[in-house]
Amino acid sequence: MRSLKIFYWTILGAASAWLYLQRGHLKLVVIPPTQNQLFTLNETQTYKIVFKVERFVKRVFVRIFRTKHLCFYRSYILLSIFRRLGLPLALNIGMKNFHRPDEIGGHCWLTLNNEPFFEDELTAENFPVFMGTNNRGMAFWMQ
């Protein structure tokens, strides 16, 4: 039953993330509220969920849709799953300018208690300037 719910939340999160990026802006992104903890997850179970979502994102969005922005899809899907499981994750979006007006890059990652969640520790260090949060709980960073 739990794996069926997680699969459903994965599909729902993937569809939502895809629609947000198709509309072309992030101001419509809806962050699911943190629910009461339904299950207690150990580190192995958490790792399995993260691994399966990463595999799903690579298979669906790279092979089928041939798109970029994998970090956003991965982060949003994991955010929607783990918030429903009771973990208060935060979505972080970092932007960087490549000193050309037509070239902007970025990265999206999750944090739990201000620590990267299944992400490289250097990610947050690459975006040192905190720009603030919106009313939906997304944090914005600049390089």
C-alpha cells in the first residue's frame, strides 16, 4: 500500500513539475503542505525512494520528453513525496549569470533543517547569496 501511494505521488509530482515548466515560470508552483508523519522511514527506505525517483526522472524526462531541468523535476517530485510522508523539506532554487545577457543557469535542490537532502554539500556553497523566500516556502539563491 505504501509503495502504491509513493508511486502515485511520483506520477502526480512529475506531471505537476512538467506543467509548471511548460507554463514558463515558477510563480505558479504549489508546494504541498507537510502532513503529519504517516510512516517512519529509516535511511535505507529513504535512499530507496530517492533512487527510484532519480531513475524515474532520467527515464521519463530524458528519454521520452528529451528535456533539461532534471534537478527541478527530481527536487519537486521528492518534495511532494516526502512532505506527504511528514518530512518538512524546503525547495531551493539557485540562479547564476554567465556574464552574457542571454545565458542564465541554475540548480534546484532540497534541504532539511537547512542541510542539503541527498545532495552534494557543495551545492549550497555554489549559491552564497540568499535572496529570500516566497509565501509558498521556496528559497531563492544567487551566485
